[in-house]
Amino acid sequence: MLLQLNNIFKWVNSGGQRIFLLKDINLQVEEGEFISIMGPSGSGKSTLLNVIGMLDTFDEGTYDFLHESVHSLKEKHRANLYKEYIGFVFQSYHLLDDLTVKENLEMPLLYKKFKGSERKAIVADMLDRFNIVGKKDLFPTQLSGGQQQLVGVARALIANPKLILADEPTGNLNSQQSEEIMELFKKLNEEDGVTIIQVTHSEQNAAYGSRIINLLDGRKVEI
Amino acid sequence: MLKNYLKIAWRNLLRNKSFSVLNIVGLSIGLAVTALILIWINFEVGVDQFHEKKDRIYEVYNEYPIDGEIWTWNSTPKIMGPTIKKDYPEVEGVSRYNYDDTFLFSVDEKRIKSTGTIVDPDFLNMFSFPLIEGNIKTVLEDVNSVVITETFAKKLFGDQPAVGKVVKIDNTDSFKVTGILKDLPNNTGFNFEFLMPWAYLKQKGWNDENWGNNSIATYVLLKGGTDYKAFSEKIKALRKTYDKDSPDMVTFLYPWSRYWLYSEFENGKEIGGRIDLIRLFGIIAAIILIIACINFMNLSTARSEKRAKEVGIRKVIGAEKGSLVGQFLGESILISFIAAVLALLIVLVALPPFKTLVGKPLSLDVMNFWFWLTACGVILFTGMLAGSYPALYLSGFKPSAVLKGTFKKMKSPVTPRKVLVILQFSAAIILITASIIVTQQMKKVQDRQSGYSKNNLIYTMMEGDMEKNYTLIKEELLTTGIAESVTKTNSPITATWSNTWGFEWKGKSEDNMTLVHRFIVDDAITKTMGLELIAGRDFDLKAYPTDSTAAIVNESMVALMNIKEPIGQTIKDNGIEWRIVGVVKDFIMNSPFQKVEPMVIEGAQAWFNVIHIKFNKEAATAKSLAMTEAVFRKYNAEYPFNYEFVDQVYAKKFDSEKRTGKLVSLFTLLTIFISCLGLFGLASYMAENRIKEIGIRKVLGASVQSITKLLSKDFLKLVMIAIVLAVPISWYLMSKWLEEFAYRINISWWTFALAGIFALMIALLTVSYQAIKAAIANPVKSLRTE
């Protein structure tokens, strides 16, 4: 088992009222799963993803990740945990505009204090694997959306994470680019055994996954 | 990692060119100003600190209560030095210093005037002025020995060896050069080209043992290990034993190493001195640097939304807070490094004019280890200071918030940024009013009627045979038509050299201790100087031979004497009854900033030092000068003809205030400039920040004009607050400053109005550029960005 959420609540107080963002979420994810989170706008999809990714906290409940109790960990420890095991992919790519493709890929390795030669080898390997060697010295703004997201996925993968969290990875892409990215996810999941959790609006994309979780007003619902 | 940071920082700089330029230019000006002022301070603090024995050298001072207040001064009787040396075993050496004297040196046909002084042989043992040639123990032993500086030796003897040569001094005495001094360094208060032994003064009969004649400086070198406090107690009552006239006058030793920066006394207490000005400009430098640094902080945090995304991404892919703080600090240190390089260039370019401005021989020693250490220290400090707030602020962002795009800054009514704009503009407005008031004051004083005619008027000091041949010289100048009028006096028209409270007149009250100036002239004073006679007549020795005991008084003197009919009255001075024959309008001999003090112009009884010549106004000045020189050469062949134009000497009276005025204007400009840089950056940030609001307003039908107004209004409000804050402060400060001058302007309300309007206009210009740019932008574009 990769992670387990038990009775997760998250709320904000607004005008004396408590508004629930997540309400009693229970979720168990096994290694190698490919899960899609669906639901209308404001249903808490991204919040749930952020909680899983440890970027956001929750107010009640327990969260175990690889047998560590996330809810009782210190901030720094938690950061180490997600740095080690989780890669993020965003709707708007979130590449660093001031760095080239190659340098963007190298970034996570720098923060993990890999040696120079190692970094070079891993980056070269990744460029090769995603077929973007020719683009390595370009800046993100010089690439198309699809290519940028490709770099985004490559960056998420570079430190060899167990889990990829993707927040509407194809939201800004056209249908052909979307398909390419989803195919890539599928391949990663099936061939490399990477666990993937994605947030999506599209039934078509959701169909790539092995399981769908539907959210409505912060609650898990069955359809 | 470091390489990566540098790369990002560098690309960031290039990408945001205008931001980088604002930041770097603002910071480099701040750094340059600080550096210039530090160079100056470093100079002043270092003056006369190179003497090896400086901590054991003391200057003899006196203290005496007059009218209930303790007066402190440093001139001593000539007998003081030898007495101290004789009576106190703690003393290692004593040297008297007979203030600077000018003598004529002649070698063969060469005649050169030089300034130097007469000292005791211990002088060279006490102070570190090394000899290049000559034996330090014996150079000043012989009566007719003289020690000269390297440069002066070159002037006198060219490349010939100077030691052993004979020079004639003032055409009377022959001296042997016994030693060559290394040229005096820039950073000393002493100014001499030669030193002569005290024995010479004795030989000439200029020495006296009168305890009442306090006219020279006396330096004392205490033996190592002497307890200064105990010694002070011992020497305090020195005059009780020797000085019959003022036995209660206190003698004390002032640590000589403090004389340059301190040595101003009030009521017996050291109250400062040059250090005050140094502190003031030190504070100004710090303020400018801090304003520049805070500008930097402001601009950086203002751009935080742009950097927020980067922070979020970095955190998500594994950056820790520490490394982000390091990154942002690194960036600001990089910027401050670039700014420092630019500042160094500015300093190199600005140092010569700055040197002239402050009137000091400043230099930048780029080979000095301390210079580089300080530079690195300043770069690091500035970088840290300027970068600390943005670094901590930025690195604290929560990635989930910034990446979702929900990140927006809180809007509080008083943000640090607003406070800063207010402070900057308050400083700017204070400085603007200061500039206006200083300029007005200068103009008022410069326009003030001096009360005499400075045109075509020169003076020359009496030297050599001038005294003897005066009648011939005067006669020739007048008959050849070179001069309209010639008068000899005891001091130049641009300064009084003599005053006393000893004048007596009918009806003077016993306790009247008003100081009255004494100006001694021979003849035709109002004609030569162009003074305005109110009553009576000018001196005219031909028509009235008794005019040698006549006096002319000025209006202030008449007021002091409180009499209706001054003409014919007598005033007693030096045992002579001076008969008043004329009254002149007040004229300015001393400071044009102060009121004219009472003065008595006495007739030709006493001694003379100066000859004034009023040229014929029909003739060209250059021609008159040449002809005058010929006359003087004829009657005073041994001396070169030196002269001063009275109008030029008069203009020098404004030097110090002009300097203050220029420095204030300079700092005003810089403060305004740096403040505007900051304002410009903030305005651009604001325009960017409100881009969506502007878009919506435009879509709803707002005009460009109304949006420009909307955006500018906020800043103008801040400037208004700054005006309200600044006006009372600057009114207070400038009133204080003006108090120093008896002759001064009244501060009028429009000065502040003008300064306020000026500040508003500058702010408006700065802000409106950004505001208009934002207002004319296409709303579709800005709305699409969300």
C-alpha cells in the first residue's frame, strides 16, 4: 500500500461559518494504480491532490504515506518525504522561465544534491527518453504547450518518484497534445510501475486510469 | 547550485531591464555618495594621526572666567614653554610654535617668498616630520640655521645639493641650510616650508618674557608612563607662581591628537569642532544609503508576485526555505556588487569635483588593503540589508497558494512601502526648502551693500623698503595718473585686525564692555575706499596737518556713543584724544553675514601694514597693474610685487557658505533622484498589480484621463502627507541655521509652498508615465491574462 487517507476533513472559516473543502475523505492507494479524480469546479479535486502531495494541510483525520504518519510529521520532514517520492505535473506546466529545458530538468537533482556528473547523465537520459534532445537549450517560452508539458512530466519523473500527481495536466492543451500526454502517462504506469493520480474534467482522459474517484462539494460520491 | 543561482539571478536582471537599472542605479548612487563621504571622513579623522608620539603630545591651553563664563584658548606667553620644561621633570620636550610667518628668501638673484615658522629644537623630536638630510639633534642648534622642505629646496637651489648653502632672509640675515625635511603630507594641519630656531627670534629682539602677552602656541611632550590626570592637577596653578597680572588663570594640557576634530570649548567644556560637520554628513550619507537600500527592498518585494510562482515551483521540486533565502540574498548581493562596481566608477569620476567642493586634498587609495576590505564589507552588508526582507518574504510563500493563482497580497492602509514613500519625500522636501533658503540667504548677503567701492581697488602688504619709501611711491602713483588715491592702513579693508573695549568717551558707562574695532589709516580714507560720508569730512593731511590725531567713526559707533553731534567730540584710546572729524555709513570689513560693529578709524599715529591703491578708472586694469609693479620695483627692488584685488578677497568671505549651499543642493538632487527611482518602480508595480482592475474599468467605459487620475491620486496623497510632515521640521531646522547670521532673510510661507509644489510635480511626472501607460493599454489583453 502506497498511501491511505482516513476521515480527512479540511475547512476554512468565512464570515463565522465553517466551509468544508474536504469532508470525510477515505482513500487507499496501492502502488501501480492509475487514479483519476473527477468532479465539477469547486468540488475539492485540487485540494485533495494538494493534501495527498503534502503541499496543503488538513484539519482532521489521518494520512499515512509509505507507513509514515504524515499528519504528525514536522514540516521539514514532510517536505523531505514528498521530495523523495512524489513528482508534480501542473495544468500550466510551471516551468522556470529563466532556465532552459535542460536546466529545468536538472533543478530537482540540484536540490537533492546529486553530483555534477550524475546529474548530467540523468538529464541526458531523460532528454533522450522524451525525445527532446534538440530542445534542451531552448527556454520554455520558445516551446509549444504540449512540448512544455512534456518537459513538465520529464521534470516530475527525473528524481524517480513513486507517485506522480497531475493537476489537469492537459487542461491547456489541444486534443492531439492531450492524447500524447495521456499515452505517456499510461506507458509510465504500465511499463515503469509509477503510481499516478490525476485530476481531470475529461471523461476521455479519465478512461486511461484504472479507477475513478468522484467528488462533489468536498465529499466522495458514487456515481 | 551556486552557478545555477547566479545564472538565474543574471537572467532575471537581463529580463527585467528597467527594474534592474532602477535598482542598480539607485543603489550605486547611494554607495557612491557614502563612499565619497567616507573618504572625506577618513581624511579628517586621519589628520595628524601619523605622528608616532601623538599620544604623548599636548598643547598648552588657558582657562579664565570672563563675565561669569569660562573662556578657553590656546595662545600662551613665550616664556610658558621654557618654564614648563624647567619646572616639571615629567616633561620630555617642549616646543614653542610662532604662528606662520612669511619671509623673503634670496639665493643669488632668486627671490622667493615662503611661509614657515620659528620653533624650538625639540619640535622635530616631538612631531614625525622626518629629515631627509641633516642631523635631527643639531639642525636647529645654530641661530642662523634653517631647515627647509624638499620642494622648497628644489625651488631655491634646483637640483644642486642644498645642505650647507647660504640663503638670505628678508635681505638682512644670512642663514645656513642645515637640513632637508620630507615634504609635509596632505593630512597635517601644519603648513610650513621652513623651520627656524627660536634663538633667531631672540637675536632679533622679538622674544619677551611677559606673561601677559599670549601670542604663540606651546606643545609639550610628556615622558612615557606619565599620569596625565595627575600632571594636569600639578600644572593647573602654574600662573600663580609666575603671572602677577592674572594668577588665577588656569593652565591645562589638551591632548593634541584631538585638536583637529574637537578643540572647541564652551564654558570650559569641550563641545566638539570639526567632528560636528563630519557627523552631520555621516548621517546624511547613511540616510541616502538607507533610502537606496529600502528602495531596493521595496522594488524587490513589489515584484514578489512575479517571483512567487518561481518560489512555488522550486519548493514543489524540492527546494528548502534556507536555499531559497540563500538564492535571493545571493541575487541582492550580486546586484549590490554590480552597483558597487558602478559606484566605484562614479567615485573615480566624482572625486576631483568633490575634492574642490569640500576643499580638502582627498584621495582614493586603491592599493590599500583596507579599502578593498571595506568595499567587500559594504557590498555584503548592503546586499544583506537590501535583500533580507525580500528573501524572507519571498521564501515564506506557500506553494499550494501561489501555484493555484489564488495568491494575492493583503491590502492594509499603512504598508511599509507607503511609509517609505512618505519618508523619502519628507527628506526630499526638507532638502528642497533648505536649498531654497540657503540660496535666498546667500543672495541677500551677496546683494548687501558692502558700503565701499571694491572696483579698481587693490592692496599690498608693506614689506622691505615700502615703509621707508612710502611717500615716494604714493607720489609717483598719483602724479603718473595710475592711481586716483592711495592710503596706508593697519589692515586690509576686508578684515579688522585690532579691537578693544578700552575706548573712552564722555558719558560712557563703567560696565560697557562692547568691543569696538580699530582701523588705522593715514589719509584720504573715504576717497580711496569710496566710503559714504554722512557728516563731517575725510582725512586730509595736507589741508589739516592735525588729522594725525583725528578720527572718523561709523554709524554704529555713533549709536553706541549715543550722541547727537559726534563731530568735534573726542574719544580716548592709547592715551591719545582722538577728535572726531567725520561720520561714515556702516561698511562691512568682517563677515557680511553679521551686523556691522562699531568702529573708530584713527589717524596716522600708529603702525601700518597695508597699502591700498585705487586705480584710475579710465585706465585698463592690466596696464595699471603693470605700471604699479614698475613703481614698486623701483622703490622696493628686493621684493616681488604681490597684491590682492579687494573684490576677490571680499568674494572669499562667502566660500564656506557657498560650499554648504552646494553640498546641500547636491544632496537634494541625489535624494530627489533616488526617491523618484523608487517611486517610479512602485508606480510601475502598482500599474501592473491593478492591471485587471484597470481593464474592467475601461471595459465599463472609464476614460484614459480618469484612470490616470485614479492611479496618480494615491501617490499624490502620500506626497501631501510628506509635505505636512516636512514643513514644520524644515521650518525648525532652517530657523536654527539662520540664527547663526545676524543679517538674514525671513522665512516666508511661499518657500514651503514652492518646495511642496515642486515635490508634487516631480512625483506626478514620475507616476503619470506609468499611469498613462497602464491607462492606454488594451483592456482585452489585460483581462485575458487571468
